[in-house]
Amino acid sequence: MTEMQMLPEQARIVFDAVLRIDLQNGTYKTVSPCTGEETPGENGAYAEWAGRLTENADGENRQKLLAALGLERVQKEMEQHGRYEVFGGEDTDCKRLIFLRCGDGRHAMMYVTDLGRIADYYKNLHGRMEKEQYKDPITGGLNRSYYEKKLRDRRISGGVAVIDIDDFKLCNDTYGHDAGDAALSVVAQIIRNNIAEQDMLVQFGGDELLLLLPTNKTNEAEHILESIRREINTVQHGAFGNFRLSASIGCAMAQNEPAADAVYRADRIMYRAKNKKNTVITEWQLAGNTKDPDEKQAEKQLVLIVDDSVFNRELLGELLGEGFEILEAANGRECMELLTQYGAQISVVLLDIIMPVMDGFAVLEEMGEKHLLEDIPVIMITADDDADDIRRAFEMGVTDFIWRPFDAKVVRQRIRNTVKLYAKQRRMLSMLSEQAREKEKNSRIMIDILSNVVGCINGESAGHILRMKKITMLLLERLILKTDRYGLAWKDCGLIAAAATLHDIGKVRIEPAILNKPDKLTEEECAVVKQHAVLGEEILKSGDLSAFQDEPQLKNAIEICRWHHERYNGRGYPDGLSGDDIPIAAQVAGIADVFDALVSVRSYKDAYTPEEALRMIRDGECGCFNPLLVECLTEVIGKAVHDIYQ
């Protein structure tokens, strides 16, 4: 919409009415607030108009307003001041009337503003702006800032659920952050499809979503969460390849208490659910258990028996005894339906090979396609020892075999062994995931410390180093999607981005007085500053670091330190490398460094807008860069501005 198109709407907001008053004969004509032209047919006696304006005011106020709006009073004010202002109308001070004298002396313009309507307009505008401020762009829900500022201390009642996407870091590391964003978006859409308008979804953390369900009915909350879990586990999405989505959900019931207290309990319960994955655990479920839920789970495992023979199913159920909970399916199709419903809550599947509708091999094939075999072990049931069938079943992912006729002790022990093995595997994966998160957190802390140290010495904001890391990551992820020319893998993105934080470490050996000089540097001083590229390489090759020269992280850091100021046309320093003779890590770090420097305030310049910075890089005003990287920067600039600079 252009400014001219917006003008009528803005005029209607400001002016309730505009009148052209004939002060001699006491008549008026209405004027369009948009064009200033008189409106045909809209005219009459001014006294009648004033009477209508004040008709709903009480007696005393109405008399005062009529006197203030009287033609004689208006004429007197126009002669003395050329301007006159009155507040009044249906309710005291709800309208503002401004009279301005026209050049001919006979007429006056009166502008009527409805203050109440303007207040409502800006109140609604503020509400829309605030709502936009707290909206998370990926999930479409509210963001963490909303939780911290508006929700944390609010007293709430009802279901409070923390939903964690299982192995989300693995998805990010394997397929990139775009795939992670897609996974978050899909999960959030499933949640929104299952909740009511009054329910609230909050993007709580990287892979965690907070859901508030203002209901005191535990069965209703549990039903909603189970529906969400099942739908998440059925997602097939090309953006994250073979990665199978699932969620671990913990739910507490708040009883008129601060939201933070209920969220804390739900978060603790969610970590219990993560021990199994793809599971919903609620506070009331735990309260109903006389034993610790982990002990109960170890004591009573859920076993799915799939066999077309009722006799065989009953026999296996009796052999397993009271130590197991039993689900039954008469064919492969029923088996898959139960697997979809219960997911990883099923500890083991006992699967017959020969069945109607869908046989055992078809079940294995579908379980493999849906990646269910990674979390749910399958023990095949067979009456013979056909070597080909056994070999085929093991190749498709079967964990073990049991033969008919059944030996009760052997059956029970094999099932227990299989369950224990997979439970231990889940615990190990959970521990490794926690260790990876802890390692990543410690790495971020060390990078932040180093960034602050280098930033203090360099006179630049430590934020420059962290922003450059994020831009480098975005560029690399986009580059991998565009070409395989550089042989980069997703794991390389994180290594190179972390190494980019060391790009200016060589400046610790440069005199601070030169680095922090507010005036333009001399040629000699510029030559000294340029030495930081070589000095950085020397630092990273010296001392005990010499033993790690072949490590990818250090190798990337050395390349970036020495060559991030090289340019694609060979006019950079220190070695004058050109084209792809410049290592790709240094090329990406170089363009990220320049972009952030352009959009940031420096002692010698103001900040450019992101659009102007991109234009300068395209036009070669900051040196020549790889055209492919310029394309990548163009494509990610919107995301960079939103995620990094806003």
C-alpha cells in the first residue's frame, strides 16, 4: 500500500468530522478529511449540529458545552486569536474540537477528533505489536521471552506439558539447522492441530516446547498429549531424510500456582520420559505408582505378541507370566497399528513369520522403513530352522529367535536379555546425548571467554566474534545445499564456525595503541596490523598445539587465521592467493567477517544497513569474494538479520 493509499485511513483515524462554518449566517458544510473538498448534501444550521453533538451530555454539562460552541463565542475567539479549542461531546472530554479562522474572515474550519476512538485504535495497535514481539517465527507459538516476562510468575491452573524432540541435536548435526527448523515447525503444527484456541504453545528451548492446557481433567490432558505423540511419530518429511521424529513428553497439573513451579515439575517428568523416548509420562501416573516408575518398568515390560494362532498367543502369554504386560495382534497389519499407537513403550515384539494379511517379513520391512527397529527389538517365532529364513530375518534387523515348541525358561530369559540390552542402549544414548550437550556448553563458554579477551585487546566488540561464528554457520549450511564442490559435510559446519572465532587471535601480539587508535592508521601502522594473519597462524602452531596439527578443528583455525583476508581475485594478504587456492574455511570466514564489520559501529564509521552492506560486497567495494558465497549470503541475509541482529 502506498502513502497516498494510506492517507484516507489515517485521516479517518485523526478526524471524526471536518466542518466549514459560515460565521455570518450560521450554516455549515461538511468537508472530506481526505481531500479537503466539500461533501455534497451535507450541510445545515450550525446550531442544530451543536445540539446533536451535546444531546447525550447531562444537563449542566450540556449548557456549558452549548455556550462554548455558540456562534457568538466562536466569532469572538476567531477575531481575537484565529484559533479556538473545545473539549466535550457525548461524555466530558471524549471529543476535541478545533476551530481555525479562514483567510476570508467569514468562515472557520472546525476539526472534530474522537479521542476515545483514537485511544482504542492505539491500544489495539499496541496489542498487535506486542503479540508480534512475542511470536516465535519457527513454531508460530510464543517465544521464551514471553515466558520470562509474562508467564513465569503468573499463577495458573491446568495441564503443563514439556515436549522434547528426541535426538534433536542429531538431526541438526546430520542434516543442518534448516532441517532442525523444519522439524520444529512440523512438530509445532501437529501440536496446534490438537489443541484448542485457549491453549498456549511456547518455544521453550532449542528442542523443547511448553504447552499449557487450562483443563483440570487429567484424562483429557493425557488424551491430547498421546495424540500429539502418535502424530509426531508418523511424520515422514524429506527435509530431514531418514531421521524419524519422536517426542518425549512430561506433564504436571498446576493448582493455582506460579507457572515456573509447574514447568519445573513437568520438565523433570519429561526427563523420565526421555529414558524410554517416544513416551508420555504424567504427574498423576507417577502418583498412582507405589514404586519408582523405573523399577516398575524394569519389573513389568510391555510385550507385543504377533501370531495368527490364538492358541500360540495364549500359550506365550502364560509362559511369560505376571512379570510382563501383554499386547496381542493376529497379523502384521494389527501389529503395525499397535506399534504406531504405543511406539517405544513396547519393550519387545514376538513376531511370527507366516501370517495372513501381512507376514513377519513385511512387518520387518515396514519397521525398518519407519526406523522402529532402532528402538524396539524383535524376536522372531519359528517352527523350523530354515537357514535362508533365519539369515534373511537377521539381515532385516531381527534381534533373536525362539523356536516352537516353546521352552518357558528359554523364552523368558531371551526376552529379559533382549529388553535389558535395549534398555541399556537407551540409557547409554541418553548419557551420550547429555555429555554432548555438556561438552558443547563448555565449548561455548570457552569461546565466549576467548571472544571477550580478544575483543578487549582488539577494541572490537566481543559480540563481533560470536556473530561472525553464526554467519559462518549459516553460509556453510547454505553452501552445502548448493554444491558438493568443496566436499563439505554437515559436521564440518560446526567445526569451521567454531574455528572462525579465532580469526583475529593474532592481534593479541599487536600493540593495543595501534589497534585502538581512533584516527586513520598510517601506512606503517596498517602494515603492522596486517601481520596479525601470520601471527595468528604462529600462535596456533606453537607450543603443545604442534601435536594437534592434523586435527580438523585446529587445521581449520590455522587456515582461517592466515588466509581470511585473502580475496578471490588475488588482491588480499598475506600471500596473494586467488580463487579456490584459498581454503574454503578461510573464504567463508572472510566474507562473514566483512559483513559483520560493515553492519556494526566502529570507531571510524557508523553502521551500514544489511542491504547496503550486501550491495557493497556484491559491488566489490570491500574486495572480491567467491561469487558462490555472495549468492549464499544473499539467500541467508534475511535469516541472519532476524536470528542474529534482531
